[in-house]
Amino acid sequence: MIIAGPCAAESEQQVLETASQLASMARKVPDEQWVFRAGIWKPRTSPDTFQGVGEEGLAWLQRVKTETGLPVATEVATPEHIRLALAAGIDYLWLGARTTANPILVQSLADTLAEEVKAGAWCTVLVKNPVNEDRSLWAGNVERIHRAGCPVIAVLRGCNHRPCWGMAHMFRMTYPNIPMLIDPSHMGGDRKKILPLLQKGKELL
């Protein structure tokens, strides 16, 4: 499974052009499951920096889905984000590392997902590990989403710019039936490190 796309959706043109390139790559490697991702709500540190385009970006992701056939994903951090994203037909939602640091917030998201699933909505939820190394907190977040009735994928995004292979290995041993993806962008910080990190993760996990 390959998930790729811009960290932040900045314009409709940027999103569509990137998705078109990804769709071309996907056609060359049809055995993989490809997903286009773009963040439209961005939990930036400073309020003076770009916080994402917001709800407007959902229409851009809908166009990607219609025009390329690729499933689409975006980050959610509030119950309202979930409701809007599911109403727009977003296939994958992900909980970022800043969100997963707060189990009270994750539980509120899980409760919202449970309500939406009961009403007939459906999606897969990707749960990133918190910024600091905490296997129990990561596992607890996965459990909360799983109990909401949604398929869950754990995402190892690293801890403070390092891989945390040991934590990921222990998670795999505890939850062998939960799929795990590796997000090499934060743990590597350099695109030259992406393939080596993915290969190392494949060997270790």
C-alpha cells in the first residue's frame, strides 16, 4: 500500500496536478494499492502560519477521486472534521501525532466515528504514533478507534525525528492482526532516506 501526496493542500491546481502524476505512477505498478493524501486541516504550531484550506479542500479531493479513480485520505482532528470528511466520501482518515498525544480527544473522535458508522458511513482510519515514544498510548488509541467499528491501520511516523523501531516491533507483537504502515517523512527528514527506511522497516517489522 502506497499513500502519497502533498502535506498540505494549497490549491486545487496543486492537488489535481499531483494526483494526476500519482495516478500515472499507479498505473505502472498496478499490484500495489495507491491512495492520494492531502492535509486540508493543518495543526500548525503557530497561529500565524498556514492552517490549511479547510472544508473547501474536500471538493478538491472529491475531484481527485472522480477524475483519477484513486481513493483519497485526509487528516482529521475534531468531530466536525470527521463528519465533513465522511459526508464528502473521503475513504481514509488519519489521526496525526499531535492528536494521538491526547486520549480524551481521540475518544471523542472515536465516539463520533461510532455514531457515523451506526448511521451507515464507512472509512478506514490510520492512527499515527504520538510524537514521544509511548507504545501504550499508541495502542490505546488504536483500540479506541477499533471499538468504534472502523478498520484501523497503525502508522509508524517515528518519535522526535527517529524511527522508534523497538516500539513498533513491540506493537506488532502485541497486535499482529493490525496492519502497520511506515511513514518515513518525519523520521528521515530527507527524501534520500525514504527507500532505505522503508526497506529497514520491512526487515524489522
